[in-house]
Amino acid sequence: MQKKSLDLWVGLFVLVGALALLFLALKAGNMSTLSFEKTYTVITKFDNIGGLKSRAPVKSAGVVVGRVADIRFDDKSYQAAVTLELESRYQFPKDSSAKILTSGLLGEQYIGLEPGGDTANLAAGDNIKMTQSAIVLENLISQFLFSKAAEGDSEK
């Protein structure tokens, strides 16, 4: 009887471990927040998307309202075309703006939506015209260093 009890506890422990590994894999793949809500797609174009990835969250006022569905390069405008899947329960005006933000200093990147004031709402397949690209930390550092070097040269 004691062996069966031990086997039961070992099996339970293995099952909990497998569930924990599954949870971690879903979290690492950014798929733990699968939603079965109806969605509509909106397209945005950015000059620089930084480290934005597919399945990154789309947030408005800190609330996740959708996900990044696809990222591709538009060889006509030489910009990154980002397809967003927004949940149907969240409607945004046509003149809304999108910008790429970062969680914390070096955290994950996401898209922030700022609602506009238009009376008509975005529909499936619409484009968000007003966008702000990602701020790339390396570019900021190099601009700072070059400006300091220019100041040093002008003092001579």
C-alpha cells in the first residue's frame, strides 16, 4: 500500500512539473494570453520598429487591446508595415495615432495607441497614418557622444 501511495505522489509531482514547463514555454513564446475575441486588422507604417516582435501587445491607457499580427518590409515606401489585430470590443477613432514604446528602460517593446477625436471609427483594413517610430537606445547614445565631441572641437 505504501508503494502505491509513493507512486501516486511521484506521478502528481511529475504532472505539476510538466504543467509548470508548459506555462513557462507559453510565457516565453508570448502566447499565454491567447484570446478568442473577435478582432479586426489595422495597418501602421513605421520608419524604425526597433526590437518590436510579432505577438507584442498593443496597449491603450495601459490596457492590452490587441496584438501585433505581422511585421513586414514595404519596399515601395521603405518602411516597416505592422499589422495589428485589435479586439472588436475596443473601437478607436480614425485619427488615432500609434507609437512604439518600451516597458521600462530595457523591457519588451509594444505599440501604444492614442485615440483621436474623429467621429468615425477604424474599420478592418484601415491604416493609421500618424505613427512614431521606436527610440533606439544606441542611436541616442551615439547622438549624445557626437554632440559632446562637437562641443569639444569647438572649444579649441
